[in-house]
Amino acid sequence: MRLIDYIAIALRNIMRQKLRSALTIFAIVIGAMSVTIMLALVTGVKDFFYAQFESSGQLQQVAVTPQTDLNYNEAENGGNNNCTDCVRLTDVMVDKIKTYPHVTGVARTTYLFVFESLAYNDKRLRVDRSDAYDPNGVIKHTFLAGREFSQDDGAGKIIITKDYADKMGFKQNYQAVIGKQVGLKTQKFFTGEGAALPDPLVQFRKCETGGCDNQGNDQQQPTTLQATIVGVAGGDETAIFFPMKWGIGLWQNRRYELTKDDQTAYNKANSAWYNSGRKGPQPVPHFTLTIDNQLTTQGYPGFTVKVDKASNTEAVAKQIRKLHVGAVTAESFITEQLKIFNIISLVLGGIGGIALLVAAIGVINTMIMSILERTREIGVMRAVGAKRSTVSWLFTIEASLLGFWGGVFGVLAGFGLIRLANVFINKQLVSNSVDAHNIIGLPLWLIASVVAITTLIGLLAGLYPARRAAKLDPVEALHYE
């Protein structure tokens, strides 16, 4: 017999008992649908996760930190320039890294722990994260409105994330927030660019009478800096970004000091004033404004290095590590995350596999019942010359077809549910201003795999009943009632 003949006979036998065959196929459909949805979900999320890194350019980036033990996620959130025994990240190092093969740019990055709150009209929003970076195209944001920093941007320009814009009352109207001015209230200890430093003369007089502490911090007050919003970035972060020009200024340590020369001149003038019988106003000491650039003395918390191709990032990172600093790539972080997705895939696939195992038992039961009902038929086939292999093939193909149709209908049911799920997921993505849609897909390899697996399960489940049917004695089968 030809294969097409086996299939035709198997289909007729399946249609004999429509209800029983339908219930058996339905059990396989449940298992196939479960496997399809679970694996499609994990695959879709995995692809979405990878695509986000790809679209942001992070696959072509190397994160450099003073510490050598940080992973990519820790390095992206900022290193620590207070590490006393670490190699400092300096401008000289930036120039050196720029000369490496495949490096197309380096952006200095730093965090700013100087702000307490953001004020807009009557709203007061907490500042949890504020970062500064070089606006040279190395670090990219997905903008919902506005623009990236330009090389000329300095003090008074900021980019906020959508979470801040939402809280300010501009949800889904992000263009309207561009150009708005906000107040950034600093911490009390802030002495950087724009800080309201205490009057050094008042502090000096208090200290002369023993009324100040050793640091002279009793007069330090928070400062409110004015900033204009130039862009709204997407994503799920709650952050404020600053151009590096302003970031360097905010990191400054500014203070009025009475230098040795100032003290000498004051003592001389004060002595003359006393000797003259205190005629005229008492001399006032001259104070010198001293500015320390902390990023120069302590080094930057991190660099972001852009590489020409993602395939070259690890080679560049290896060369940077020779400077005795940390250098990690997004690929290493993605690999670790994908391991988690793979474990989830195995767990969810195993759950679906249990459903398919139960369905396989149903196929075995259906085929054994079919053998009992068709025992005389089998005897007639054997009596007219049908071989045992022919009988075995008939029942094996019949069981395989049950698995095949169960897989087909299961994939179709899974596809329908996935389409429905994408409708709700797309709404969530839009509401969070994520530029993506239909992230759960049904790739061809998954469709083919599910149908092939259910067909194979049907085939394996039919082996025992087929073997049992083939072993029936023709004479006994003809007399079976």
C-alpha cells in the first residue's frame, strides 16, 4: 500500500467515531496550545529584551568603571569614584581610549547626589537619580519630545524622563513640557556651581567669638537652581539628565578661605587699627574663593565607550582592562539574562509537556478501544492477505494523525489567544511610551516544532496499540464478538 492509502484509511477510521476522536484531539489541543502560548511568550519577551538593547545602541557599548568587579548593570548605574585604591578615570584616559581600534567615541558619565527635589508650580517631586554625560552621540535616549543635548548646552539645561513629565501633569502631552522651567532644590551641603555660599565675613565674626563649628557649615542652606527642560526621554526610569559641562560645575567644591596672605594682611591692618585708638571702621579681612574640581581630583565614576560593531565590543573591553580598570559589555549581561529566560522556557515547556503526556495516554486509550471494536475487521484483513506490518502501519498512522490534528488546532488556538493578548500588551506599551508592538509572536520554527512534537507523540502513543493489533491471530479475530 502507498502512504496516501494508509492516510486515507486512517482518516476514514478516525471519522467513524467522531466524538471519541474529537475528545482525544481536544486533549492534544490543550497541551499543544499551552506549549505554544508559553514558549511564544518567553520567546517574545526574550526578543523584546534583546531588541531594546539593540535599539539603544548598548550592544556597541563598553561600560568602564574604576572597580574591576562590577557587572554591566552595576556599571551602567554608576561606578564609584571614591574608591581610594582604584585607578582614577581621567580625561587623559579618555584621550587614550579614543585611540584604540574600533572605538568611535567615549562619553564621560557621573551621578549627581546633590538634588533633593524638583519643583514645578505647586508640585514637589523627589529626585532619586540625576546623571550627567557628554552629549557626543555615545549615549542615546528614545525621545518622546524635545531633543538631545548639544555640545553648547551647559548650566540650566536638563532632560527628564516621562515619569517626571507625567507627574508634572503632561501625560501623553510631552511636547507641551518642552521649554518649561523647573526649580531644582539642592541638598544643604551643596557648594557647587550656583550654590548660595554663606557670607564669609559673618562666619568669620562668629568664629572670632567662638560661635561656629570647625567646618563653618552652620550657615549652609539649600540652593534652588533654575533649569529648562529640553527633552523628554522614554523608558521606565525616573531620572534627570544633565550635560557634562554643568555636571562638572555641580561637582565643584566652592568655599571662601582666609589664606595665609589674607590673614597676614588682616592682622597687620587690625593691629594698626588698634594702635590708632580704633579710629574709623574695623578692618575687614579679604576672603579668596577657592574652587576644587572634584571630578579632576577624584576621577569620573564611569565612561561609556562606543564601538563600531557589536562583534568588536569584547575585544575593546579586553584592551581597556589592561589599564587596570573595569570594562564590561552588554553582551555579557544579556547572556546572563538569557540564561534565566531559558530556564523559564524549560519550566513552562515542562508544564505543557505534562499536558501532552496526559493527551498521549488518551491516544493510547482511544487506539486500544479502536482495536477492540475492529477486531473482526483486523481478522478479515489478515485473512485476505494483509501483513502484520500493514495492520501495524494503519494504527500507527491513525494515532499520528490524531497528534497531527491536535497540534494544528492547538497552534491555531494559541495564535488566536496570542493575538488577543497582544491587543492588551500594546495598550500597556503605548501608555508607557514604549516604541514596540506585538512583542509576542509565533515564529515558524515554533509552529513547526509544536506540530512535529504532537505528531511524534501520537506516533509513539500508537506504537503499543499498533503492535497489539498486528499480533492478533486471524482465526481468533474472525470469531471475536
